[in-house]
Amino acid sequence: MEKAVLSYNGKQYELPVFNGTENEKAVDITNLRKDSGLITLDVGYQNTGSCQSAITFIDGEKGILRYRGIPIEVLAEKSTFVETAYLLIYGHLPNLSERRLFSQRLTENSMIHEDMLRFFDGFPPTGHPMAVLSTMVNALSVYYPGYFTDNFESDTFDLMAVRLISKIRTIAAYSYKHSIGEPFVYPRHDLMYCANFLNMMFNSPVKPYNVEIDMDRALNTLLILHADHEQNCSTSTVRLVGSSMANLYSSICAGICALWGPLHGGANQRVIEMLETIREDGFTIKQCISMAKDKESRFKLFGFGHRIYKNFDPRATILKKMCHEFVAKYNIHEPLIDIAMDLENAALADQFFIDKKLYPNVDFYSGLLYRMLGIPTNMFTVMFAIGRLPGWIAQWKEMHDSRPLKIGRPRQLYIGDNIRDFVPIEQR
Ligand code: SDX
């Protein structure tokens, strides 16, 4: 075991150093406060590891992303979202019988309780679908209770996992139908995961919709690319909430709420709104780059920058290529793509962005693809949540599997008032 030594106040403190399987190093500060009275301070957890995990590996310098050791590029090309979900949760790609059973359980659990449809009557059609999704996902715990007692029952977990992965599609599609005043289209047992979602979204009694193979494949790839990303904001939220022994539905509900933020998963919606503003207001690319560099300006270059990726986001590379392929194959005239490309080229050539290592992230191109699939802009983050759900579930399971479960409770550095007297209101 390697050691790090901290010298403080004339004393030396040895701290164990752990090695990751990709030779990452972590200094263990578990006993730091007990031995030295010190805590560490790392606002935003930029350099702090919250756990040891075997699910996803990211090398931000080299643009590497692997799920359970398999490169994202290979999964995006050769796998399906359902297989990838199984890989993340159970640690290996399913064999034929495992995949058949998993698919069958997803099919069997695709409906939501009929009473839950009445929830939608209470939502205004203009309500943001992320608010609807978080509410309905948490409500699943009312209709499908499966709380853990002290011991982690794997059968209960397996059923809650397939219920969530299957029903999130149904909830998302129903929220869209409610927003446009059309009747709900129920899930079908003869359609696979992504095709079923697209059918629930776009089929209607008066206008039949046939799922095109390219659309189904594109959605599988989009969801695979979003399926996990180690300890990002929303995944850390799921772990923290789950660490209190809150049930899986409520932990996922918290993750959905964290993902909604425009600095995180909400960025994909903001990217399209930003591109539309540029087109409508006639900003030049030069003006946009200048505003993006001006902290005083309200303009933010959404879809750019990342806490981990400091060269390129491998997901953005795949999505950018998919955008081009779609535009060429379907002869799509999408002016926003041209603006996005010009913006990317200008930023990548600008010293400010080079110095700060700001590159397009997963959200920069994903919205353009969702748009080509016909998904409304305010549902882009819902699509991110559908993709990220297996990752959240896998991380939550890994935390529960690593007994004893430790409730997450960070420390702080207090900088407030020292002790002072209570002053009666007459004397304030
Ligand atoms: C996701 O963590 C994950 O893995 C997330 C995610 C996942 O799969 O779960 O990858 C998904 O959330 C992708 C990110 C989507 N968000 C956006 O596109 C919003 C725009 N990006 C920024 O808000 C920012 O880049 C973050 C939030 C993504 C990263 O924030 P950090 O790591 O805290 O970096 P920072 O904000 O401290 O920025 C470092 C510097 C700052 O300048 P200085 O204070 O050093 O002078 O870079 C600047 C920032 O001002 N900067 C930008 C910028 N992003 C960072 N300047 C202009 N435009 C930007 N987009």
C-alpha cells in the first residue's frame, strides 16, 4: 500500500494511497480528522472521490469513456440500449436467455397503473415535462411499493429496476400526449424498447405512425451514449439520497431533479434555444464567441465545457457524425446545424477556449438529433433522463451492494459569527 505523508503543525500524518485498475491514485482521508483535526475543502467536489466504482471509466485527458470496460464507441455501434442497461446494472452483457428474460420483464412492466393517468389531469399542458417526470417517478413508489428493509433483497431490486426502466418511457410519452391534447397511446408488447417509446410518442388514432429503423437505431445510440457517466451531479445525487435508505424510486426522482439544471442535463434544451436565438436575433458567430467570453454578458455557450473532458467528449464526436449522416441521408435542411458547426469551429480556434480547454460536450449535438427525431425541445432533458436511468440504477445498486452502507454526510468549514447574545426585538 503506497502512502502519502501530510506534514502539519510539526507532525507527519501517513495517508494510504489506493490504486485504481487504470492506475488512478486516490489518497484515503477517512481518518484525517480523527488523527490531525483537519478536514479537506473542495467546493464542487472537483478533486474528491466519493466512492470506489467498477461501472464506468472516464479518462478526461484522452477522451475515453467505457461502461464496464467496453468502449462507448463499440457499444454505440454494436449494442442496444436494453443490453447496455443490463451491462451497467449487472456487470456483463446479457447472453441470449438473460436478454430474453430482461426484455420480457420490461415488456410486462411497460404499463403504469391506470389510476396514475388521472395525475395528468392535474398537470397544466404547459407544465415542463421534467417536473411531470420527477413527480410521476416518485409516485411509482405509491403504486409499486418495494422498500428495502435492512437487508438488500435482490428480487425486489430487480423488479423495481425493470419497472423504472420500462415505465419511464410510458410516463414521458404520456406527458407529451397530455401537452398536445392527444389521447395516450399505450405501450405494445410486440415492439422493442425504443420503437415502443417512439410509437407511444407519435402514433395517434387519426394518423398512424410507423417506426423507421433508422429512427429506432438513432434513439438506441442516443440512449446508450447517455446511459452512465460515473459520479456526475445527478448520479452523485442518486447515491446521496439512496445512502439514507430512501427507496429506489425516490432516489431516482432526486436524480431527475438534479439533471434538470441547465449546467447539467438541462443544457441540451438550452443549446437549441441558444441556436434559435442566434438565428432569430441575427447574432454573428464572432459576436457569440465574444459574448461567451464576457463574464458580464448574459450569453452562455451551452453545450461547451466539461468538468472531466479537457480535450474532447467522445459522445459529442459520435453525435456530431450522426447529425451529418442524418442530414445527408434525409436531405434535411436544418440551419441550426450550420450555426452549431460554425460556433464549434470558431470556439475551437479561439485562444480563450483553447486555454480553458472548452470543447463541445454531449449536450451540444444531442438536441439537434432529438429535433430530427421529432422530439419537442422541452423534452430533451427527459430523453437524457431515460438514457441515464440505467446508470443511476447501477450506481445505486453498487452503493447498496458495498456493505456496510454509509450515509453520505460531508463536513464544512464554518465561517459564520462566533457566539453572540440574543437581542430582544425592542433593542434591535
Ligand atoms: C453534462 O459531469 C458530467 O459528467 C456531466 C455530463 C454527464 O454525462 O452526466 O457530462 C452531462 O452535464 C454536460 C455539461 C452540460 N452543461 C453545459 O453545457 C453548460 C455550459 N458549461 C459550463 O457551465 C461548464 O463548462 C460546466 C458546468 C459543464 C463545467 O463546469 P466546471 O467544471 O465547474 O468548470 P467551470 O465552470 O469552473 O469553468 C472553468 C472556466 C471558468 O472560467 P474561469 O472562472 O476559470 O475564468 O471555464 C469557463 C468558466 O467561466 N467556462 C466557460 C464555459 N464553461 C466553462 N466559459 C464560457 N462558456 C462556457 N460554456
